[in-house]
Amino acid sequence: MAEPAPNEAMLALLALHEEDLPETDDRPMPDSDQQARWILYTHGALLHRYADRDDVAVSADLFLYYLPFDGKARTDGAYPRVAPDVLVSFRVPKRDRSSYVVTDEGKPPDFVLEVASTSTWRRDYEEKRRIYEALGVREYFVYDARPEAAERLAGFRLRGGVYEEVVGAPISVGGPPGLHSEVLQLWAHLSHQGGLRWYDPETGQDLRSLTEAERRGDAEAEARRQAERRGDAEAEARRQAERRGDAEAEARRQAERERDEARRQVKELAAELARRRDT
């Protein structure tokens, strides 16, 4: 059976690209400091993790535009979209984006994180889960920033086009429980204070936020500068010691020359006295 021809609204939507679509709806994105904190932490930590990769996009609070699942575009001028708190997409160019358009990129994101809050948790767990599943997002994680939430962390992995819940396990031997992301090769877990952290099994440490990484980079750079200054000081001390050694060696040589000259003069004087006695 042939697929139905796209209607005019759908054709208009297919013709739109990133630069044609709205970047914002003028609504504030995070609705609490708690929500913003974990969005910024995850976004910054993943930016730093993939800083050397040119084929990875890491974005936060960016509109994700997609084609309608029913094949029918709306006629009211609205375009199907959702705004993931954090998205990661592999095998796409790293660049500044005003939005993520699935038809432009050629694929949906591979990973999405939503940080749920009082006003968003129901949509995050229900509607957005259905959207990301239908789009083919390989993994969808939800961190619930509400302290009263019964389940603070949940993960879903695409299997056969359907989301299966990620089963928790210790992030390391004797470590706290967490959820493993096959896409990111990281473990999501809760800190002692209940905050979201990302654990890297290769380093055995949690990812640092961008600010923490920059501070560590600054500290390491300062430590290198201090080591270089110590090295320079030690090298100068060695040069001074060498110069002192050279001066002392030259002084010894000069003393030897003076002693040799004195002996020569004594011998000459003795010879002159002997000659005079004989005459």
C-alpha cells in the first residue's frame, strides 16, 4: 500500500531548517535553582568529557524539532518540538546550534536527560518518555530534583523500538547504587546529599562540572608553573654552583701558577748566589 502523499502543511514543515525555526518560546526553562544546578552540572561535565571530539553534540535547553508521528503537520503554524534539558548526539558535527532539527541532523539524539521538578515531573515521566521512545532516542534518563520524590533516578533504554527500564546496580565494588548508561559509558548515581553525579568507571571518579574542571585545570596549570619555577631555580642554582666551581678551579690553577713562579724565582736566585760564590 502506497504511503499517503504529504499535505501542504507537511511539505512546508519539511522545507524548514534550523535557521527558520523559533529558538525560544519566551518561557523560562528551569523553574528552580535545584533543577538548573543539575542541568548545568550534567551539561558542563559532558561538554568537558567530549571536548576533544568533533563528532559529538552536547546541548542544554535546546528545542528539538521532529516530524509528526502521525504523518500530518498541524495547520496552526506550530511545529512539533520538545526541549530536552540535556541531549547528546554522536556522529553529528560539533557546532553552535539554535535548535536540533532531526531532519537536518539525519538522526535523533542518542541520549536525553530530563531534570524533573514540581511542574514538570509528570510530563517528564509520561509524555516526554513517549516522545523520545517514538523518536528513537537510545537512552532516556530522568533525575527528579524534588527531595520528596519516591524515585529520584530512572533510566530507559531502547530495545526493539520500546523503552525498557534500566535496572540499578552498584557503580563499583562496594560503591553506591546507580544506573549504567551504555550510550555514555557512565554511571548516574546520587551523592550523599541526593544530588546527581556521573561516575566514570575508567577513572574511578565522578565527572567534574565545567567550573570544577576549569578550577582543576587552573590548579594543575599553576602547579606546573610552580614546578617550572622550581626547576628554573634549581637549574640557576646548579649554574651558580658550576660558576663557583669554575672560579674555585681557576683560583687553584692561579695559586699553582704563582707557586710554580715562586719556585722558579727561588731556583734562579739560588743559582745566582752559587755562581757568585764560585767567582
